[in-house]
Amino acid sequence: MTSLATLQVGGHGERLHQCKEVTLTTFKSIPMQVDGEPCRLAPSIIHIDLRNQADMLQKTKRRISMPHLNDQQPLPEKLQIKVNRISMAAYEALHYDKDQLKEASTPLGVITVPGDSDLETCRLFIERLHEDLDQDQQRLDQAGDVSPQKLSMKWCFLDCTTADRFYRMDRAQEHLNYVTEISLEEIYILDPELVLQQTVATSPGVPDPVDSEEHQDQDRQTQFVFPSSPPR
């Protein structure tokens, strides 16, 4: 019943079956709209005949934004996509600055997926890629552009197609989104357990211990001590 009510207000439901004729029997009242006015449909028998009269096959997966028929471009059979990983600290600090957030990302590797793959399929390829990298630790050490830290189970995709910022994508909706909707060459994932190794540097107000000792040695060599009493 909830799905039917959602469909009435423009929501998206799950495809149960493809047919030309269907009869639905309801046993509860369903909120509806008639000419823009809210109302409730009493328990009834709903008969739908030839709702879609065009000869077509309905896809099992749904696109968020369908392009115009004249603007559709053929998708390549295979896509080579570079995967970049972003830490939670960088995301919270820079998610409104897309350029800096991209620079703060760490490359994870490159995956090759079919052109019509959804994000759920890409997740399998990314996890398989990371497993291969873990098994080949020697290759990880030689390739300095690959992060050696293990990929956590809580990572999610980031949508970077908007003009203002990055957005996290719900894992439960990954099977509804194609990878071509967020990128064709490069995708970004958010790993909340990723910890970047940063070089610890002394602040400007605190002198470096090594430099301080060197300066002290130079001061001792150049320092002249005046006698406390005049020479006789």
C-alpha cells in the first residue's frame, strides 16, 4: 500500500512484472490526488489495461536522469575508471571545495567495468581490486601512488557531478545508479576509517631541537667573554 501511495505522488517503486493488463485488489484506504486535490481511495478493485501501449521492453534498472532521445550517446563496451579514496577528515573539511578535495584524495587503482554497469557492480570490482592489492604487497611497495591501508567495509561512493560540492550516495540505492551518471573516467569513494599519514612538523613558535643545538654551537664559537676585572 505504501508503494502504491508513493507512485501516486510521483515516487518510484519496484517493478513486479511486465504485462499489458493487471488487476489490483486493495483492502485498505490509499491516499491519492485527483485534479491536485488530496483524497482517499476506499478498498476497491483496480483494473489497468494497456497502460503502456508502445511496444517496448522495460529495463530492470532505473536511471536518475534519462537523457533526451536525440541526445543519447552510445556507451562504450568497457570503461577504465580510476578510483580515488578520500578520508572522512578531508571530506568534512573540504567537501565544499571540490578542487582541494580532489587533491586530498589518494589513488586506489584502476578498474575495468562494462559500460552499462551500476554502482553495485562497480563496488564488487573495487573490492576485488583491493583484495588483489593486498595479496601483492610487493607491488604495493613499488607503486607509490597506491594507498596500502586496507579498505574498510563502510566506504561509499561520492557524487561529484554537482557544481557546488561532493555528496555521499546511499549504498541501498547503488543498484539504481549507473556509473556513467557520476563519472566516465574517475570516481571518488569515501572511506570513514582511512587515516592519512602526515609528516609531523614543529610550529613556527617552537624551535626545532636540531636547529637549536646547531645555533647554540655557533653562538658558543662566536661568543666573546669580557673579563670581570681590568687587566693589571
